[in-house]
Amino acid sequence: RTSRYAPDLAKDALHRWISAYHWVPLLVLGLTLWVVGGWNWVLWGVFLRVTLGLHATWLVNSATHLWGQRRFLTRDDSRNNWWVAALTFGEGWHNNHHAHPTSAAHGLAWYELDINYLGIRAIESLGLAWDVKVAKLSEELEEEAA
């Protein structure tokens, strides 16, 4: 999938390394937290954080296929869901994402707050990201409101 939607990342050595050894930074963090603050720090800084992150991810892939509005006609049942977007910093604009999978922004309308995209913009302004693609709303692509 990476080579299809982000071929530049598939060629990048750092991204290939982190895909293969994604557990190393978490292990280093866990060991550091244990040395500095003991098991309580590890429980809060590793286990709770990872658990909440995974649950938020699964919430996006379940709730946004059940509840919300469909802006775009897609081949699936993805929907935009404001409360999932609020909990996941913008990932709940899931129908937008399915219609435009290469767009860095999922919130495409002014009222769709996408904090994750604001982070990408910040990274771009620092010169650490470039050629960031963003879909534009187009009336001919939007589904007619029923």
C-alpha cells in the first residue's frame, strides 16, 4: 500500500526501517520511563497511551462506517462523523479520506476541524515535509444531499 499511495516513503530508508522495527522506539521509551519514574511511568507513558491510540484507530474504522454523513459517493459505506473527528483530532472525516486517500487533510470544509492536518502543515512550514497533497471540494464529486 505504501508504494501505491506514497512511493516516496517506500523508497525512504528511515520509513522502511521504522516499518520493520516499529517496536524499537517503544521499547526505548519504556526502558527510559522505567529508569526515570518506575512502573507507574511505564503504565501511563506506554501501555495506556498505546491502548488509547489503538482504540481510537479502531473507533474510526468501525463508527465511521456506521454513523454519519456521506459527502462523497464511494464504493464503501464510509461516513464523516463529527464526534469521532473530535476524539481523533480529525480522523473522523472518514468519507473524505476514502474519496481522496492521498490527501493529507481529511477535513475538507471550513467546519471540519482537522488538527492532524494542522500538525502536517507545521511540519511542512519547518521544511520537514514537502509536496503535501490536499484534495479540494468539488461540487461534481459531492453526493447530492438527500
